[in-house]
Amino acid sequence: MVTYHGSQLKVAAKATTPAFTDATATVEFGYDFTRDVEDVYKHGDPAPQELKPGHHSISGTITRNYETGNFSAAGVTFAAMCMGIIPMHIAVFPEGDALPKDDIEDCIFSGYSKKFPLKGIVQETAKFKGLLITPT
């Protein structure tokens, strides 16, 4: 089994058609997949008879060192990605791999924040929601 350290991964983003563009200033990336699981009961029986998958939600954040360059192949800055409605793909690549291990598709950015530490590097964070995760 292959294990990865975070420093061996790169995060990249793209609009629907262009190729992925490396986001080298990324310092943290994470996403959550949650699904409501519904209990199905038989009338008069207190124990569930089966479990059925319900609605699901994909959300996450990207944190990167603040820079003025472009983050994505769409040619927009990180803040502009959050203020716009361009669907993006966000992917994680192990070091040296040409294909992503996780591709979160049709992401829309829902929030943006920036931190200015007095000792340290200015960082910005974007929140996003996605429709589909394609693991490879």
C-alpha cells in the first residue's frame, strides 16, 4: 500500500475545458463527503429493517499563501473564483503523477477569507461545494 505525505501532493484547479494548472502556493486542502442515511421501519417494529442512502453533500476548503498571480486555467484570481460562478474542477495529484487521485467536479466557491498574521505569511482560504468526486 502506498501512503502519501501532504508535502508529496499538489492541488490543481481548472475550468471545465482547459488542462489542470498547478496551484503551488496551496498549503492545505480538504473536503468532506456526507450522506444522510435513512432508517426504514416496519410498522410496529422498533428496529430498522434496512438502511437507505439519502441526500449527499460535498464541501471543502483550499488554503494557500496569498499571491497576486492566477490560480486556475480560467485566468482568474483566487478571490475572483469565489465571487464568480464558473464551475471548477479541483484535483489532488501525488508527486510526479500525471493523473489526479481525486477530482472534485463542478465546484462552485461559496466563501473567501484572508488572514494577515503579524509574524508569518498572508494566507487566503476559499470554501467550495461540489457535485461529484471521481477517485482514481
